[in-house]
Amino acid sequence: MAAESVRVVREEEEEEAVQPELPARSQSHVQFPPRLLAHTRSLSHTHFGAPSQKKRTCRLTHSLSSMARRDNGGQGGLAAAAKMLKPTETLLAAKVPQQTDLSPKLSVCNKLCFAIGGVPKEVAASATAFFLQIYLLDVAQINAFQASMVLFIGKAWGAVVDPVVGFFINKTKWTRIGRLMPWMLGSTPFLVVSYFYLWYVPPFVNGGRFVWYLGFYCLYQTLITCYHVPYSALTMFLSTDQGERDSATAYRMTLEVLGTLAGAAIQGQIVASAHRLKHCQGHNTTMNAFNSSGGAEVVRSLVRSEEYLSQAKEVYMIAAGVIGGIFLVCTVVMFLGVKEKDDPYAPKTEKQIPFHRGFIMVMRHGPYLILTAAFLFILVAIQLVQNNFVLFCTYAANLREHFQNIVITILVSAVVSIPLWQWFLQKFGKKTAAFCGITWIMPFTMMLVFIPNVAVGYVVAVSSGLSVAASLLLPWSMLPDVVDDFRLANPYCKGHEAIFYSFYVFFTKFAAAVSLGVSTLCLQFAGYDNGACKQPAAVVYTLKLLIGAAPVAFIITGLLILLLYPITEKVRLRNKLHLDELRKQSRSSNDLGVM
């Protein structure tokens, strides 16, 4: 009996020695490293070597039956056979990897909670974009040069902070609530405080106020970066499926546009009384009399009273308090409804990619540079319109009684059109959607410049909302495709997501800082008069340029650069298939490693 058992084992070893090694099958064009291919070969043996394994099992069973017969078929022999067969069956079952869903679906609740997290940032950004410039000039009453320095330095500081925050996020260890979530939760309380004091008028004047607003604006930009960079990078940690990420991005953009709408509506409706300037109407006859007599008091007669200014300060603080409360509530909802997930099927590396090396690799990735440069110019154009729109309506278009409603109309149109653009990009591709959506704004902004009346204002508002929605949705929908393209080209690089998102925000913020600072400085050179009911003709002409010709030039430049963007729909789908293959192979290697 012992001799026969030895013979069976030797036959099995000989058969295994001559068993040919089957090559790994891969549908990807990527050259996978040897360690990953070795795991794939192991998996191939498990699947394609099944007949040989079955043959050896049958021989072993036949040998065990012979052993049992030689022991007179007793119960002890059958029990011994069962004990020897059971480990073999367990081994065969263990070698079959469990089927795991590579891309678990996100629920509607998950997508909504994720999208709600982006609302407060857009509420605050809308309020500052539309009203901070005119607040500094007419309520805080610092001169236009100081206001331009506050806006430029603050925005530029925020741009510089973006890669710094990205660096520290890259170094952050994974915690029980994730790697990005602690940044958002920790920055929120301090962010609310800094935002409130940004809209507070201190008792001191002149240089003291300039330092106050510069300090709090820089602090606000730092804290909003600590919130926004990890939040935008969180998109990559919701799901490994491109379709799910695109759907979550559509939810996010819809609610962010709603947040922009809410910010403009809340801020606009609360502070509108500070900019309607109804008290100026009583000075028209006085102004005409002084003009005819050459009196020098006419300019001072147009300056708002201290009582009116005190009311303006109060309503701005009320609006700041309301928006701060929205920030706290939305952050809590996002934390409770979103679970940050690392990519469970990403290729494993011994060491996470260093920040400086990741930065060099990202800056050499062509699709990223093209996408960033294109939307840099496009978003500068949108920023110019956004930041100067209230001033334009107040002083250049005689729409001071309607500007808050026109702003709301633009944003309502943008909210309604987000689902339209989401359908359009799925049907015709993201690059086509970008061209169709963003070119739409150019003729209508020029129309408002040349025909500045109420009816045209509302027509332009509805049409411009379509382009605003496209400019908000498409870059954040296209950026994950660039990250996937980079991962496919560098399959063993991990921890690079924050670098992509932080430097994208850095470039766009810095460009916006330059454009905003330069535009405010242009108003200073044109002779902007703080608090006056009517501005000189040079200021009116400058506002028309900042709303019309300048944005059109920037948009055309951005679209010409976007022509070079290489990730078409065909490339995007091909990348998706290759990444799925890569994750399957990595999953198989992980399963076999556990065994």
C-alpha cells in the first residue's frame, strides 16, 4: 500500500513537470510589469489547467478506493479516504477567485450628498464674485487701487496655496474617515469665521482697512483651498467607473450652479438696497443747477449719507452670517452621506509617488496641459463678466433696479441647462459639448453692450446661462478622463490625484487673479469715483470693454487651444477598457496573494 501511494505521487509530479506554461492573455496595449504578468499566469493555470487537475484527482480517488478494498472495505478505510479527499476538494475550490464587482454603483443619495458638499463653496464664491468688488469700493470705501491689490493679491495667494495644500494632502495618511475628509471637516469652522469678517467694516480707515481686507481675504482663500482641493479630488475616490464619476459630477455641477444661484439670490436680495441708489434721484435737479452755475459741490452731493452707509454695512453682515450657516450645514450632510473609498483594484506599489516626482510627471502629461490652458482662458472670460456685471448694470447700462433679478435669471438658466449638457456630452462627446456650449455666450454679451435695455438684458441672461453651465460642468467632467489617461500611461503611480486637481485650480485661480486685479486697476485709471451715483464716461467705456470685447477674445483663444485636446470619445472608451483590464489583473493577483 505504501509503495502504491509513492507511485501515485511520483506520477503526479511527472505530469506537473511536463505541463506547458500557458501565456497570460491581455486585451490592453499597455506593457504590464513582470510581477503582474506572473500573477496573471498563475490565474491562467487555475482556469485552463482544470482537466489535468481533474485527472489527478480521479487517480487519487481510485488509489484510495483500492486502499479501502485491501483493508476489507471497513468503515475505518472509508473514513481515511474521506479525510484525504477533503483537503484536495478545498484546495480546488480555493483556487477559483471570487467574483467581485469592479465598479459598484453609487446610490442617488450618495451622489446628492457628495454634490451638496460643493454647494457652500459656490454660494460663497458667487457672493464674493458678484459683490466683493463693489462692496470694497462703495461700502468699505477703499480706493480702486487698494481694492485691486486686495483682489489680486488675495486671488494670487489662493493660487499659490493650492499646490501647497495638494502637497500636504499627498503626504496625509489614510484615516478611518479617509484621507481627504479630515481636511474638509477641519477647515470649515475657521472658514466660516474668516468669511464673516471679510464683510465687516472695521472702525479704522485708510491704510488700516486695506490691511484688514487683504489679511482676511488671504486667510479666506487659504481655508477655502483647504476645503475645495480635497473636495474636488474626492471625485476619483467615489467609484472606479467613469460613468458613475460622470454622473456624480453632473449631480455636483447641478447643485453647485444652484449654490451659485443661491449665493447670488441671498446676497443680491439682502444687499440690493445698498446699491439701488434711490436717494440719487433727489439730487438730479440740484446737479443740473450746480452744473449750470459751475458749482463744485455737485460731486459731494452725490455721495451717500452716513445713515445709508450704515444700513449697507449691516445688510452685508447679515448676508455673511446666512452664508456661513449654509457652509456648516452642507459640510455635515456631505460627511454623513459620502464614504471616501480608495481604489481597491489599483496596482499596488511599494512606495507612494513623491510629490516632486509626481509634479514633474503631471506637468509633462500633454492632455492635462492642453485642458488646463484652454479652460484657463475660458474661465478668465467668465470671471471678467461675473466680477464686473454688477458695476456694469449699475453705471453703464442703467439697470441698477434689475441687476439682482438678471443675475438670478442667468443662474436659473444655468441650473436648468446642466441636464441638457450632461445628455449632450454623452451623446456627442465632451469636446464637442465644450465648443457648442461656450461659444454661445459671445454674441449675447456683445448684444448687451450695444443694446443695454431691460428686455435685452433678460434675453442675454437666459442665453448666457447656457454657456455658464457648460463652462462649469465640462472641465470637471473632463479632468477625471485626463487622470485616467495618466494612470494608464503610469500604471504603478499612486497618490497623484491631488496634484492634478490642486495645480488645475492653481492655474485658473492665478489667471483669474491677474484678470480681476487688472480690471479693477483699469477702473482706477479711468477715474472711478467711490460712492458716486454716476461715473465718468471713461469708466463706462472701460466697463463695456470688460464685459464685451475682453471676454470674447479670451474665449476664442481658449477654444483654439482646446482644438489640440487629444482625448476624444473613442480614446476615452479605449482607456476605460484598458483600465478595467488592469484592475482585473491586479484583483486576480491580490486574490492569489491572499491564498
